[in-house]
Amino acid sequence: MRTTTLPLLTIAGIVTAIGCGQANESEKVIADLDLERVADGGSLARPDAPPPKAALSSSVANYVDTARRFILTGDLRFRTDDVVKSTFAIETLIARNGGFVANTHLSTQINHRYTTPISADSSLETTKYTVVNRLTVRVPSERLDTTLKSLIAHVDFLDHRTLAATDVRLALLRDKLTRRRLGHHTDRLTDAIDEKGAKLKETVTAEDRLVDRQSQADEAVLNTLELKDKIAFSTLTLDIYQREDIRREMLGNEQNIDAYEPGFFSKAGEALQDGWELLQDFALALIRSWSLVLLAIVAFLLYRRIFRRAK
């Protein structure tokens, strides 16, 4: 009975020692991360510690907590008086706050367009449109609140304003642990490759595994850099639009001119009107020539008197 108990106790002791060693290793990594954060200017936060004064703000743009690492994003949609002018002003504002415009798409949306014939050879085209712009901007996270407050000057009507904060401290810790674990494995694979010597098949297999582990380590490094970039620079998406506007333009209508050919009665009415105008013109011409008419009448009367005397 004692012979059986002794090996069991030995195995249990080994498992416990291995577990404690792994726990100590994980705690050491976490402690190293905390020390690195403190070296960067942060502080260790305890669950029972009171929150920082700035953390009492209701806006994530004002939240300050060195124990957390936030990725700040925002989405705003608002109406402005003039989209083009506001776009240029916002781009200048973003640059002044140390940010940059990642993407902008200024366009005109045609809401309705129709053509109204107004004469035999002309049509009026009416276009109802809305000018819009969608911007994606990146600003330093510490300047996010200042940027949001400055944007108020360009808002005529606010549709919505959405802000979000994503804590990625655990993701950073996960990448750190992954890099360390892959680093230890890479070192062991390197040592194994050196020991294989002339065994080509085993060496090639080990080399492939080494390349795979190095690729995983590179992905962890790139993921960490991407997270740090998103932490340092917040991302804002701005949807800007203005009131619907109307544009009218006169167009030629030569293709359908036969459809506007007047009918018989219309032509008869125009003919009567032209005849009346001609009669008026003749009467006016006679009035203008009253002196000649008068001379003709006098000559006619004299001619008749002289002709009667001759008889």
C-alpha cells in the first residue's frame, strides 16, 4: 500500500510544481505589462480605487483612465447651410487639431428631374437635388473632445451623434503573451534544428514549423501596432448634407416640334387677327396721307366743274 501511495504523491507534487511555474510565468508577464505601462506614464489601477476626476464625464471623449486602453470612434450626421464650404472648413479644422482626412466623397444626389414643354421649340428642365459629403477623419484621441465641440459651428440640424469606446487592454495583453510564447517556441525550434545536423528530412520539417511560428509572431506584432494606432488616433465618420435645392434650365425642343403644329381654327383666328392689323395699318396710312387725299378731292371737284362748263 505504501509502495503505491509514494509514486502518486510524487506525480501530484510534479504536477503542482508545473502548474505553479506556469501561473508564476503568466503573473510575471502581466506584471511586466503593468511595469511597461507605468514606464509610459500610466498608473496601476485597483478595483477599490476611486475613479479619476475626468472619468466622471459622461462623454467617452473626456474619459481619462490610465488603467484602460480605449479605441474611440464616432459617427455624426448633420445638416449644414453649404456642404462645400463646410467641407473645406472641417478639413482645415481637422488639420489644425493634428488629424487628417482618411476619406471624403462629395457628391450631388438627384432627387427628382422632369421636363415641362413651354413652347413649340422650348422645354424647361427642373432638377431637385441635394449636395452630400461623407468624410472619414482621424484625430488624436486627446483632441477628440475639442474637435467635436468645434464641429458645432457647422451644424444647422443634428440628426444623430454616436460615440463609442472599446477597451482593448486585454487584446494587447493577449498579443504580448502570444509573442512571448511564440518566442520561446522559436528558440526551442532553432536549438532543435542546430542539433539535427545532417538529418535533412527532420531539419526541413523543423524549418517549416519555425517559419510558421515566426509568421504568427509577426501577425501578433502587426496586430499590436494596429491597435496602438487606433488608440492614438480616433476615427470619426461625418455625414454632411444640405437642404434640397432646385435648378431650372431652358432646353431646345426640336424633335417634337410637329406636336405643337396649330390647328385650323387657331390658324383662322391668326388670319383674322392679321387682316384686322392690315386694315388698321391701311387706315393709319390714309390718315398719314390726308394732305394728298385732300388735294385729290379738290382736283376732282375742279375737274368736274370745268368739264361741265365745257359742255
